[in-house]
Amino acid sequence: MPHTDENKSENPAIKMLPGFIASVRVRCGKSNCHCTRGNRHLAHYHVIYSGGLRFRRYVRHDQVGQVRDACQAHRDLQSQLREGRAEYKRMLASAREFDRIVRNE
Ligand SMILES: [Zn+2]
């Protein structure tokens, strides 16, 4: 197994994560592996954009589904928050509109 430098103490029960899963073809570096002959491995990375920077972290195959779900959960929350903000702006706009109507009378 490559990638033995992973943090084993990391909590596997991730519920929500920003970012997304990126899947790339890689060579593992073992000279006797099939990937040296062009049949590369599919590696998954968790990618986050933060403050104009791009962070990438290797995700084990058995954790891909979990991380992908966590990213989806985060996206869902973000869109809910966006929807909440849009709703708030609509309320604010109609309140201002009401205020203007009241003042004009
Ligand atoms: Zn390989």
C-alpha cells in the first residue's frame, strides 16, 4: 500500500466537507506494477479552494464515497444558506417597499 503517511487518527465519521472529489490517473511508483505500462491507477483527491488557494488531499478508495457524500452535504447546506439569504433579501426588499409606500402616503 502506498500513502502510508496518512493521518490514521483522523476521524472517519466526516459528515460535511467543503470542496469536491477530483479523480486522476496516477503511477504508484512501484517498478513491477501494471501502472508503469500505462494502465494507471485511479486516485481520488479531496480538493478545497480557500482564500484563493487550492488544497488537495489524497483520499483512500474506501473513503471516497464518504468524502463525496460529505461534500454533497456541504453543497446542499450552502445552497440552503444561499436560499435563506435570498429569502432574507426578498423580505428586506418588500419591507423597504412597504416603508416607501407608507412614507409616500
Ligand atoms: Zn501501480
